[in-house]
Amino acid sequence: MTFAWPLALGALALLPILVAVYIDRDRRRVASQAAFGNPDLLPNVVDREPGRLRYLPPLILLTALVFMIVGVARPHATVSVDREEATIVLAMDVSRSMKATDVEPTRLDAARIAAKTFLDEVPEKFRVGVVSFASRASVGVAPTEDRELVATALDTLAPGEGTAIGDAIALSLRVGEPVPVEAEAEGGSGADGGDGEAAVEPAPRAIVLISDGARDGGEIEPAEAAQQARERGVPIYSVLVGTPDGVVEEELTGGYRTLIRVPPSPETLDLVASASGGEFFAALDAESLSTVYEDLGSRLGTREEDREITDVFAAIAAVLLLAGLTISALLFRRAV
């Protein structure tokens, strides 16, 4: 927490003095009562003594004063706020190994189901696109707010060959590129320098890359593509799916079948995530995959923002003041 006017916090040093004055005043009051009359006769005058409860209203009011002083210092805090818009590209691996059934029903189907869960987690105004990749990368659907189109693109994903991760990242960067917006300045010239164009800050972008292995084919190295993403400020959140027991059954010439082991390979996915400024996740089963997508949806749907929270401290102080005065007036029938 930071403060726009930290000097105001110096007033907190006065609070111990107020406490000392209150304690001294309370002692003088008790001593005065003893000197004026016989304390043993006090029960005949009042029904009961408040005892230590008499310190409760002053304590509440003192706490309210603390919140008021802190509020005057104009505190600032970093809070999570909802994003109004963003562009996310789902880069889905559809290589042969994604047919493995170690993640039920298959790795690809589990990724497809989790991706639809992800769509429910991100705000409706977010533009979401789909890029699939095997030996080459292709656009399933360009970034759009139409969730039905995205879901249809996910449903049409079919397994292929190869794992062109670098190509998929490069293509995701291109399809998610913001369209330049030009605005005519009113009156010919203005704050924009009179060139007839107003600078518009592009919406944040991110790539969610889900795969089960390292690069196999493609023209662009994954590290090179990740560096391009970093230069454009696009983090890559890579998700590894699959278990070490994954196998794919392939049909050979002559009707023979063979089992090919396809354990996941996290090194490349970890590399592209760290190099781009994103984060790497390992989802070894369908349940953890859904959890990862839910987490990503909530992360990408919010952003950190520095905000002044003076109103919060003022509200707490007001509530405490009201509570202290109410307790003093109703329970003790006297002002503090």
C-alpha cells in the first residue's frame, strides 16, 4: 500500500497522547467520586456499573480515528479489476499423439472440452480465436466475440501429423494483431497534433497454447516465435497435456497394428512460456486440464490496477463512529 499524502500519517503519533489523556481523565473521575462520596453507597444509586465495558465505545471511536487519518493520507492499493476487452488465441495441438487415450476420452477431446469451459470463464466482450497445428498451422476461426463460432471451430478439430509449435505461435500472433484505428480530429487539429489520427491503445492479447510434446516439423523455431511474442507484449500460457503412459495405435500396411509410445515432452512448452513472459502449466489428466483453463480464464479476465481506496477507509471509519456512538447512547445512556 502506498500513500499520496504520507505526511498525514504523522497524526497517528497523537493517538497515544489521546489515550494517555483519556486514562488520566478516567482516573481523576474515579478519584473525584471517592473524595466526594462513599463508593460503597454507589450500588444504591445506580443499578449496575458498566465495568470494563465502558472502555468499548472509546476504543471503537479511537479505531475509527485511525481509519480516518489513514484515509486522509489517500492510500493506494493494487487491486484486480475486470478487463473490458482483450484478444485470446487458443493454439490447439492436433498432432497424431493427441489421439492418445491416457487422458479420457482422448487428449484432443479433453483439450476441446476444457477449451469450451475456458470460454465460459472469460468475459463476453473478449475476442477469442482458434489456431490448430500439426505439420502446419491453420486458422480455425479468427478472433471473434461469437462464442458459437469458436465452439464450432473447436468441434471440427481433427488429428494430423507433426507438431509445428513455432508456426502456430507465429500464426496466432498474426491473426490476433489489432486492426489500426484512425479517428478524424474535430476541427482539423487538436490534442493529437493535428494529423487527423488519434492514438488508440490496443487491447491486451494472449496466446493459450495446448500441446503434449516438443516441436516436430514447421518452419519457425519455437524459441524464435516466443521472442516475437515477447517483443509484441503477448504472453504465451502453455499447457502440457498427457501422461507418461500415453500410447497411440497406428494401422500399418497389410492390416497390422502397432502401438507407439507418446509421453508428453514439457521442455519446449516451458521454454516458450518463460521466453514470452507467460506461464507453463502441466495438466496430466482431464480434471487438472479443466482446472488450468478455469484458472487461466479468471487470470486473463482481470488485470492489476493501482487505485486510491480512500473511500474504503472513510466508509469503515463512518461505520465505526456510528457503532461507537450507538453503543454509548443505548447501552450506557450517556455520551462518551
